[in-house]
Amino acid sequence: SISEIIKRAVIKTRGERPRESEVSGHSLRVGAAQDLLTMGYDVAAIMRAGGWSDLKVMNNYLKLAQHNVWA
């Protein structure tokens, strides 16, 4: 599964298995959404890229983004 592939990649990088709650099959979508936000894409573009029609769902993917729009 995608989740196991991601977990194996984390093991190769970090040398230890991630916690179950740390990595999932959605990790790539989360990272892509956060990267788009950091690169300055607007909400509409991020929603189109992620295939989201609900702002609340997209917000769940971005809630941990380390990005300050005011900086």
C-alpha cells in the first residue's frame, strides 16, 4: 500500500519506523497542499490541485503548515 511505501521511505531516511499517527497514505496530499501554500498559490488553486470542493476539508490538510501569510 502507499502507506507502507511512505513508511519504508521514512525508515530509510530516519532509521526508525514512524508512529502510526505520523504517516499515512494522505501524507503526500498533505505535503503537496502545504508546498503549494508556501509557494504562494491561492486557496482556489490548492483546492483544484487537491480535488477538494469543501474548504473545511482542505483546511484540515493545511492546519499544520508552517506558513505565515503575514511575513
